[in-house]
Amino acid sequence: MRSGTATGLWFALMSAASFGVSGPFAKSLLEIGWSPGAAVGIRIGGAALVLAIPVIIALRGRWGTLRGNALTLIIYGATAIALCQFFYFSAVQRMSVGVSLLLEYLAPVLIVGWLWLRSGRAPSRLTVSGSVAAMLGLLLVLDLTGDQRLDPVGVLYGLGAAVCLAVFFVMSAKADDDLPPLVMAGGGMVVGALTILILGLVGVMPFAFEFRDVSLAGWQTSWLVPVLALVLIATVFSYVTGIFAARRLGSKVASFVGLTEVMFAVLTSWLILGELPSLVQLLGGALIVGGVILVRIDELRRNPDAADPLDQPNVVEAVPTVPGG
């Protein structure tokens, strides 16, 4: 395996693992009275503040880079960061977390369809097989048992989150090389924070805070602990490593590796909240990994010198580097 591919996979797994811890930490805040809007707002706003100084250092006075990529940052921050989380939390308010996650993680399938439409080439049997295996694995990991209430508006919110997540992977993979991943993440966070602030001020995503101790792993601790974890681990670290991964693996493979976030979320829930994973969930995790391997093997077999089908010269000429750009 090429060193670039190995590095990309490590970045993708680190991103998925850090994204996966957001659920348990956010849940601890919601249980003491925080609103979803407050949790999302503090998460994105805090990340924007943390990344501000590193972004300024990374630019080193090259402010023209920001001007030249302003549209990319606006679309990325508003869609891939702010609206993605807004749609997901809105879906969770109307349906179970499992169903909402399942809808959001239709993103890899959407990306396969997007690449098919843009390149004019149907996915191979390996990619289709990997897609099916990963989706079946996701179903098993989510362990959707019992009566599941499907709300039509909630389903639309979940599908909206899937589209936004697909935008995250595509834009992360196809952004201008002059735009460092750290700058893209930081600029996106600023735009995302402003978007969430506007949604909060107009009442679409109300803010409600409670500054009391939370329960984590059976211990009572300050509310600052989950807040810092959400900002530093589940946002700053996860988005930066996710952009690095997408640029090395391509949007399609990175999105499939991102499915492992659900496994990490289950593991984190076990460690922090005491929710033990079942054998069915472990089997689902194995299917997700198998699906990722099939998709990556297909990528290397069909195009060993490119991370993404859109990287091929005969395709790039007909496809913009940024959706809508």
C-alpha cells in the first residue's frame, strides 16, 4: 500500500473516531437541559476561536488565498458544517438517533451516484458490493430494533444531513491545494458559527444553556469537560484530519471510511455511558470494514495513480473542482 494511501486511511480513522465521541458528550449536556442549538453553537463557535490563531499563522499574510477561496469557504462552512449538524439534530428531535444516523450516512451512496453522473461511468461490481456491505453493516451497528417512528419531516431533515455530509467529503477532497486544510477548517468554522448564530437569533435553532455538573462514565464532573471534548476533539481535530484524509483518499473512499464513525460512537457509548455493544453490532462493524476494503481495492485496481475517479485528466476537465464553483 502506498504511503500516501496509508496516511490517508490513518487520518480518516482518526477523524471518524473523534467525530464518534461527539454523541456521548453532547448527550451529557442535553440531559442537563442544553438545547441542540446550544450544543451545536458552542461546538462550532468554540472551534472557530481555537483555530483562529493557527489559521492566521498558516496564512502568513497570504490573505489573497482567502479572497480567492471565499465562495468555497462560505459553501463549506454553511453547508458541510452548520447545516449538516442543524439537519441532523432536527432529525433527532423527531425520530430516533438510529434512524437519523442511518439517513445521514446515506452520504457515501450519494457520492457514488454523484461520481457516476459527473463522470458518465457506472460503478463497478466491487464498488457496488462494498456499498451494499457497508450499508448492511451500518444497519446492524445501529441495531434498529423495536418500533421505529418515522416522521416525514424528520426523514427530510435526515436526507438533508446526508446531502450536507456528502458535500463535506467532496469539497474536502477537491478544494484548491493553495487552501491549507487548517485554513479550510478554520474558515469554515467561522462561517458555520455565523450561520448557527443567525439560525438561533431567528428562532429556528433556539439556545438554552445549563451550567451544572454532568454524568460521564458514572462520574459527576463539570459541564466544561464535555464542552472542551466537543470543541477540541469532536470538531477541531475531527474536521482537520477529515480534510487531510479526503485529499489523500478522494471523496468516495474517505466517505466510506467515515462510516466507521458509527462503530467508534458505539464504542465510546460503551466506555462513557456504559451502553454495551451487541454481537450484532460487532458483526455490522466487520461488514463496514469489509465494504471499505472492497471500495478501496476497486479504486486502486481501476486507477492506481489517483485517489479519486475525478482526479483522472479526462474527467477533471469536465468537472468543476468545487460543486457549484
